[in-house]
Amino acid sequence: MKRITLLVILLLCLIIAFVGLTYPQRITVEEFRNQISTSYEPDPNKGEILFHLGGCGDCHLNRNPESPNFNLLTGGEALPTPVGKFYPPNITPDSSTGIGSWSDLDFINAMVRGISPGGKHYSPSFPYTSYSKASYEDLLDIKAYIFSLNGVSEESNPHDLIFPFNFSITNLPWKMLFLESPGFEYNAEKSEEWNRGAYLVNGLGHCGSCHTPRNFLFAEKAEQQFQGAPPIKSGEKEAPGIAGLDRDEILNALDEWSGAVSETSAMYLVTQAYSNYASFEDLEAIATYLSDLNPQNEE
């Protein structure tokens, strides 16, 4: 029995290794250049807005008040999953413990393909499946903002995962199943406002990460998109369904001063970010998109 088990494990390792060698992983330099206009210049001011709309600080901010790096992007609280705990890493521009040594292409490959500069495959707890829908220029604006901040030297907490998920290569088969081709699919039958809302909700906003239930492989259930989902962390409330909500209800949920979202709610960080950084036009676009969805399915 032990011999059979070892043979099965060996076979699985060989399959994963073969897939790793043949599956197109990284975005190439040529593909990268084709997505960037010749006149593009990184805009850290725009990047600051997109950084907050993307909820980057929600995961990566150090929230330990006793830490000398409290409220800096040196890594956040653990994200519990069925296979263990993931710790969001240091994303300050420190060259040794953060992302300061990353090139633009490194950053895009991480955000769009879920792969590190060293070739490791990131877990889906990092929402690259959503960020991959954002434009490269928007993502590079975010990088420009992050790199305008001070680098902070602090080692990231290692993930605490069960075997075999403590090997990053196990994320590759998941990506083959669930990571779609990058880019946002414009719906010509809908308005510009609707499409802008869809871009923000499904891309940088990664609203489905909390509001869409997941299957046993931890992938979002497309057929139940935005129908509500169990809480990610214990002690939090279930994320409600947001498809087909009334426009005013959506706008109030994104308004810090409306009182619609409790300050103790996990959603409050999102409400704060959108209240302080989203334009009124973007808020209207989000409301237009979500209110147009069928509460039972997206179309």
C-alpha cells in the first residue's frame, strides 16, 4: 500500500512538473509592450486612487498597533482558508523585503498571472483573477504610487499551510482551471457607464472575492456571482448579495457618512476607501452595473 501511495504521489509530481514546463505562465516583454501606449507615463496620483479602490491596503497594511511599522504596507493579518493561513506580504518598495526590486513586467506578471519574479505561483487568496481584468496602465499607475512611498524593511510572515499546499507549484493546476485570459471584455450592448462599473466591480474592486460563494476548490461560482457568501474570517457576518440591489442602496453602502455600513463591519474599509477616493461618476457607474444584474444570475 505504501508503495502504491508513493507511486501515486510521484505520478502527480511528474504531471505537475510537466504542466509547469508546458503551460504558458509569464507575460512576455512583447505582450507587455503591446498593451502599453507609446505616450504612457506612470501617474502615481491616479495610482493612489486606484490603489485604494483596489483594496490593496485592506490586506497588506500592518494593523498591529504595537508594531513600529503600524499602518504601513509591511504585511497584514492572516487570511484563513481550508488549507491553512496565508499572510499578505510586505509590498513597500524596500528592495530586500518588499517589492522594490520588481520591474514593471514583474509587477504585471504578479497582478495578472499570479506569478512572482522568482517563478512561484501565488495562491488564489491573492485576487489576481480579478486584477487580471484591469488595464496594464492602471496597474502600473498603482505600482508608481507604491514606489512613491518609503520602503520599509520587515520580513513577511511565512504562510502556514498543510501539505502539499505549502508548495507553490500546487497553485498551477488551479490557475489552469480558473484563471481566465487577461483583459476586460467590453459589452457593446451596454452603456459606457455600465461598462465602467463592470470594470471596477469585476476588476480592481474584486467584489466577488467576498460577495460570491466559492466551490470546493476555492474558486468563485460564476453561476452565483454576487449572490452573497460566507464570511472569510471567523466572527464576521456573511457578505450579502449585491446583484440587483437598488441604486440608492448601493450608493449608501459606499458612503462612509450614510450610516448604512457599521464601523465594525469588514465592509467598512471598502466604504471608507470609496468615500474618500472614488469619483461620483465611478460610484454612479458601480451602482448602474450592480443594479442592472439579475439577483439570481448575472444575465
